[in-house]
Amino acid sequence: MSESNGGNPRTDLAVRCEGVGKSYGLGEELSLQHTLNALVRRREEQDRFWALSDVSFEVRRGESFGIVGTNGSGKSTLTQVMSGIAMQDTGKIEVWGRLIPLLEVGAGFHPELTGRENVALLGTILGLSAVTIRSEMDRISEFAGIERHLDTPVKRYSFGMQARLSFATAICFQADTYVFDEILSVVDDSFRDQCAEALARLNREGRTVIFMSHDLDLVKSVCSTGMWLDDGRVRLRGSIDEVAAGYERAGEAPAPR
């Protein structure tokens, strides 16, 4: 499983994955009866789908690392196991320092709570003090551009507003590593550019950014290194220009917007 490592013998590393594999039982959620039957069967007898197979890579501290791949390539599964949201079946994941994952729009937000209350709840879950949370509240609302709506229940927010608040909350709370998975797909170009600038600033401050998007141009503008996932396996690692070029040559990259 993912583990936070306080005594890092490699002080230049933020994340290390070695031989990581993650599988799911085919059809295990099709029905309650099917699930109950699966519980009494031997795991190895079930049909398994391997979303990740023997994935190994390292991300250094202060690096901006992009992950590209088509839908179903394993990108989101990888971010989930890196963030400790899901447990891998094989391999080892090590994370040094505090990691903040932002894996989907509005993740962790309670629809009945206001934007302010949700920010405070997320900060508390991350172990931040009430003083720290209050001190960052104005900066978060200003970055998200929702000052007038901060005390409105999140259920009344558009997807774009939720994405803006999610992103602003994540980057305004201090962490060592930030993981973003397609979070900017529902925001406008102006806010997307604002986010790219904020991520570059985090890197200049020595923070680590792991970034995923179907927008290859955005990945190239945010990241300096990265890898291409294909069918749950690492197809290519290197500079983001090399990875993007290989991805495009294979015809995998979506057409520009």
C-alpha cells in the first residue's frame, strides 16, 4: 500500500512506484448476488482486469511531472493508488511529505455545506489548524473568483465554480506534492491560464506537481518531465516533449480544441 516515508534515504524523491499493479474483478459490482457469490470464491478464480501492470517510475522533489494516456489507460487508477484512495495489488508506493490529491471536480465537497464550510472541512481533514484555514480563506475565494458565493451551498455551484474552488483550495493549502487529474477540463481558458501560472509558481517554490489532462498542450505548458501510460503499462518516460511526441506519433493524442 501507499506509505508516507519520513526518513527518506533519497532526499531528492517525492514519489516512487515500483512494480505497481492494480486489478478489479470483472462484473463484481453487477449485482448484489454476484458480489455475495464472489466473496465466497477464491480470488484467483475470478476473472481479473488489470488496470495497472508493473508500473515503475520516480518523481523528484520540485519536479513537474505529467502523465498522458487515453481513457482507460490507467491514469486515474494510478492517481488513486498514489494518493492512498485505493490499494494496489502488487508493488510498492512511497510518498515523502504531505500529498494533496485533486482527482475530480468537487471531490470531498458536501453539497449541503457552503463553499466556506467545505474549505474548512477539507483543511481540517488535511490536519491544518483553524488559524491556518481562516488565514487562507480570502486568498482561496479570490483565486477561485467566487467571493460573492463563498457562503452559498455548493449544491448551487456550477461544475466550473466547483472546479475553481477545488483547485484554489488545493494550491492555497501548503503541501509537498500536488496531484491533479483532469480537474481543469470544465473551466474557461482564462482560469486555465491562471492555474498554469499558479502551478509554475509552486514549482519555483520547490513543490512537486503531478498533472494529468487530455489537453496535451496544457500538460506540456505545465510539466517538464512525464510518462505515457498505455493499457495500464508505462509506454514511455522522459522529458515531456519526448513523451508528448511519442504519444502524438502513435495517434493517441486527441485533436486540439
